[in-house]
Amino acid sequence: MDFPDPQNRILTRRTLFSRGGLAVAAGILGGVILRRPRVAHAGPAGAPPPQRHLSWVWQFSEDGAPETIRPALAAAGLGVVIKTHDGVDWMDRFDPSPSAVSGPEKFAKLVRFFEDGGVPVHAWFVAKGYQPLQEAKMAAQVVAAGARSVSVDLEPHPGFWGGGPQEALLFGKELRRLQPNAWLSVSVDPRPWHLPGIPLKEFAGFSNEIAPQVYWDEFNTPANWEHFVASGFPPGVEGITAAFLVDVTFKVLQPYGLPIHLIGQANAVRSGGWQQLLDRSYSQGIHAVSLWRHGLTRPETWQALQLNPVTNVAGGAHVYVVQPGDTLSSLAAKWGVSVDAVMDTNGISDPNYIYVGQVLKVPQTGTAAKPPPVSASEPAGPAPNRPPVVPAGPYVVQPGDTLTWLAFHWGTTPSRIAEVNALANPDLIWAGMKLLIP
């Protein structure tokens, strides 16, 4: 993600990737937090878990401490992609932060910290190919420690990939032996003249998706303009825009037959770039995008992602991933539709129950609302505020539930739920567990 390229890069790591960015103010809910069960990973033939837009973290010493990053991403509704290792070295060798990943145990602690705050955790590392079996083992350990996916940064530049096709196949065979169902993404520099320098064909054979680095401002140089022309992709009069770069990226990567997950430039200054990237992504049926990198994210980038939530245009339907505090009524008001329309579109029978992480289809605007029933003993008009209906039988815990959220939803307290259910450890509830709601 951050390589020296004297011919084509005009910004160094210390200038382009210096400390900075926006700290989003957000409160963190107190109370008991669920230790979330790990989401089942999809294999190469399957589909990924529900996605969010993702923010990549390089070094905590540069991008900010986890205690700062977590509330910012929770407020923005994003997940995090944490760098775990570089070749066969864990990140504590390069990152002086006490939060730097020093091994799978440290990464597991970071997973619990972020996931408990409502931020899904993914991982990434730089592949070098000199010790492919050890690199595969470390990637498998990261998956076992809780990463929802792992991204391999595969680039032909100095300090990055130095192996060949055989080393790529050794890496893939060992990783799939250790973690056959892990969701694996291969992140590449998509400029056409750089792709021949990496064994992308071999990596595509055991990966689930390709994540190209689409840095339109950084790539907008005279040298790159000449290279694009020589490669058969002449830029327009506006130069190397986000729209141009995305279109070229799709053309050169689609032959590999994998889904494409775009990584945009978080500190891009040219207006409209992020909207172009998002529009092009959604038009291709891409669920979500990523930003590189967290510590440099401009306010305009946060705004673009929040105004364009995770979407899936397959079948013409936009989808939304439920966030902490969402209700059907608040979502219906946000989308300009009725609660009944949201329920009908998603097959929901209980209007008082949705859960964090649930994927909802967004109804088309203008859907008529069903008139509420009016009983003889109750006058028409807005219904008074009432606590949600308590389930008649035991409640089955859903992925993403917390005691804090359940207590808020049913007008009680986390300690009361723990007492009624004789929970020895109120921090530990899991999907499928049955709870009595007082």
C-alpha cells in the first residue's frame, strides 16, 4: 500500500502518509458488551459475510490509537483492516505503538476490542514470497485469531513481492490447507504496466476477490499519463480521474474472474472523486469499498461514505447493514418509506426486532404505508410511547446482540437480565443462547 516508486510516485510515505486525518467524535455506550461469536467464513466458492465500507490501518503510531479509531469507525459505520505483519515479521518490529500486532494473541485482543465496540475487524499484510510457507502460516494464525478476512498486499515494487509463481502456489496451497474457508483478498496496484510483475494469475486461483488500489490523485502525474497512453488507455482532458482509473481497473482485472473491491485514496483533494468511485462500484454490483488510510482520511471522504452506505445493486436492490441503535422506524424515516414497506421488503414479522449486522433491503421510495389498525377503545392518531413487547417465551440471542442493547430494547437493565438468567459471566452471551427477559 505504501511503496517507493521513484519513476511514478511523486509523494513519499512521510509526505503522503504522514500523521493526520479526521477524528470523528463519538460516544461509547457503557454497560455490558457481548463477546461476539466469530462469523463463519465463506470459502472460495461461497459469498463473503455482510460487508461494510472499510478503513485500512497501517501503523497505530501513524493512524491513531485503537481507543481513538474504534469510536470514529463505529460512528461512521465502517469496519477496520489492521496490518498484522510484513513478510514474516509481525508489525511490532516496525510500529513503536504498544498496540502494534506482536503475534496472533495480540491480534486476538484487538479483535475483541474493536468487535465489542461494533467495528468488524479484517486484517492485511505484505507478501514477499521469500518464505511462503511461513507467510501462509502467519496469515492462517491471523484468521484463527478472529479476522473476518485477510488481504494480501501483492506489489512488484522494492520491499514487496520478491518471489515467483512457484512461491505463490506454495503460499496458496499451505494457506488453504490451514484455513480452507478463509476469505482471502489480494490487493494490487492496478496500473496495467505493473501487473506483469506479480503472479496475479496464481494468486487469483486461490483467492476470493481482488482489491485494487485506486489512488486517482496520487496517480495523476505526467509519467503515469504517458504510461496509460502506452498501455492503450489514454486519459481524458481531465487527466487521471477516479472514474477513469476505476474503468481501466475493471478492464484489466475482470479477466481474472474474481469480484473486485476498490480501495480509494482517503486524502484525495480533487472534488467528486469519491462519488465517482462509489457510483462506479455500485454500478458494477460491488457491495462496499475501502479507504487507504485511516489517519489521512479527509472530512469529505467520511461524508461520501456515510451518504453512500453499503449497497448491493444485484437485482436492483440497495441493502443496508443495521448499526447499533437502529430501529425500523428510524430507518424508515431515513429512507422516506413506511415501516410496513421495510417489513414487507425484508420479510420481517416482528417490527420490534432487528439486530446489529442484519442486512436489510432498502425499499423504493414512495411505497405506501398501511393504515394502522384502530380499536374501539383507542382513538386514532399517533400511538403513545410504549416499551417494546416482551417475547412470550425465551428470547434466542442473535449475532450482534449485547446485554446493553437487549436491556435498552425491552426497558430493563443488563444486570437484571443477568440476574434472571443466572449469568455467571455477563460479558459472555452467544448466538443461539436462550434468555428470559424480565
